[in-house]
Amino acid sequence: MEILLNSNITTATNSSVVEVMEPFANSAIDLNAKSKENQKALKEYKKAIDKIYRSINAKDEDSIILNSSPNEATTQLYLSMYLKYILTGRKNSVILSQRASIDELKIARFLESQGCRVHRVPVTVDGTVDIDILREYITSKTALVSVPLVDEESGVIQPIEEIATMCAFADVPLYVNAKDAIGRVPIDVQRDEVAFMSFASDNIGGPKDIAALYISSKAPEILPTVFGGDSEQGGLRAMPKDISKVIGFAKALEEAVDALDFDIEDIKEIRDDFEQELLEIDGIYSLASWALRVPTVTIVAVKGVHASMLIDTLANKGVVAYSFATYVNRNFQRVSLVDIASLDSSLRHSVIGFSFSSKIGEEEAKEALKIIKESIEELRAISADCKGAKDE
């Protein structure tokens, strides 16, 4: 049985989620029809939508658009800002973090090729957006500020409340990608006063290929990704909804929010013990402050071991971790956590992460740690042998 330590990337669908989805899976559902089965589906659908709103404390007058992923939401927002505000000359720039998702960096690069000014805000040594530089970039010509609530690689929580206050003062909409925050930290769009927020189902035990874009009632108007779907979600997405996935998404969100009061403390305790012992190994460096990270993530650089080799070795032994250091794309590569921490540049390709969920107990964590230690020793020995042979 595999020990899955990549819950920030994806999770298995919870059995409770599968159970609530099952009655509506593979069914011909028309929410406008008056038949008994369709009306039953409509009732459950409305309950699900209410749960999705409550999971982020959205108001009734706000909108939530169901889509396929945060990447779809980000693309829709960026293209809307470009077509409605930048191309028309009303605005001229967007601002995002240097540590934005790789997908978002690609979208920003495309806008830049179309003449949009893109400001990439650096992060401080602790991994949070540099507030002072962000403040310098914001002007009346800024169309959008985009900051992830939680760094997808390091798990560092960003100072969204402070950023939101700054954006509100400048009358600039703030977009927050909360994919890696749901179920890890409390989320409240009313408290944080964000204009847009994306979040997803696939890494909280929900079904795949369903996510959401929150739109504040005060947010600027955006365009649909596909035109012609006036009857679907206010015309902002031209696609009939998979009712079973909507219900499953809502159930997963409900459980993720509930876990903040119970399971998350247990997960943190297991993560902390795991990390403390991991850092006792020579040549392992933590890449993010303990106090600033979500309670599920451990992120380290392992001296003398390439991340891709360690990932493969662990997988062969039944431990699944994650590493963005194995992502090969020179054009859109983010600033490395190694550089932020001012460590030796040779460690850039040695960054590996472990993301815990409620499905990982103490015994699984101990077994994973044992395998990780063995694997690091093996790979370092191979590296030393290769270096010795080369020297001869």
C-alpha cells in the first residue's frame, strides 16, 4: 500500500464523497424538468451550492462559477482584464507574485507578449510577497493584482489581509488562488475582501475536474471563456454541470472545513514529528519557516541527491512525494526556494516536498521516514561511487 505524501497535488476521492455522488452519477439530469428524479437532483444541487458558498463565507449576492480548475479561472480572469481593460487603454498592467503557479506564469508571459505590462513581485526571505515592492507597483492603471493564498510548493501562507487592504485603498481588484489553502487554513472572502478567488476539489478528497471561481458582487465585470452559454452560470461558462461532481465537491469542501477544527491539529502533530526527525539528517535544509507554513507541508533541500532520483526511488518503495524541481521549463521557471533561502545554487535541483493528509497516521509517517532515510543514503552512496570513479 502506498504512503501518499503529495496531498497538495492530488488526493483520492473520499468514500463519503463517492457515496453522495453515486445516486446522481451517469444519470440524465435536467434541472429544468419537473419529474420526481430531476426535482430531487435540483434539491440536492441547491444544497450543494449553499455548502460551496458557506465554505468560503461568500454572500448570497456574490457569484460562484463552477469550472474545471483554478488554471481555467486564472485564464478567464487574465484574458478578461486584457480584453476589457488593457486592450482598450483603460489599464496597462497586472501584478503577480514571482512565486505564482507555473500555469499562471505562463498566462502572464502570454499577456506580456501582447503588450501588457507585467510586474512580478519578489518574495522575502521567509517566502511571503514583498509588501513594500507590491505597494510601489500598484497604480490607477493596474488591472489586477494576483497572489496565491498559499504557495503551492512551500506551503507558505501569504499576508492576504494586508494585501487586500492595500488593493482596496488603490481600488484595484485582488485575485487569490486558494487551491492549496482550502482545508489547511480558514478562508473568509468577506474578511479578506478579495474580488476573485479560485479553489478546487481534487486535493481535498473530492472528484476531479471540478473547481470554482468566486466573484465578489463588487468585482469588475469579466468575460466568459466560451460565448453562447447564456443559460449557464450567468453566461460565464457555456457547459452543463455534472450534478454528481457538484454534490461531491460540496461534500469534500464541507469535510475539509470541518477538519480545521479537528483533524488538522492531528495532522500538524504528525507532520512536525516527521519534519523534526527528517532535519536531523546531515545535509537537509528546511526551505520555509515553520510558523508561516500550512500545517500539512514539509519542504526541504537534500544535499547530494537530485530530486527526480529521490522521487523515483521513493515511489518504487511505496512513498509518493512531490517536487517542482523536476519540472523542466526554462521559460517559465519560478525563482527557486533555494535562492530565496540564500543556499548554495547546487541545491536547486534537490528540493522535495511532503504533504500530509488525515489518511496518514503515525505509523505511516514513521514508515515513510524510514524509507526516506534509506533512500537518501543509497543515492548519496551511488553519487559518491560515481564521483570516485570519475576522479580515477
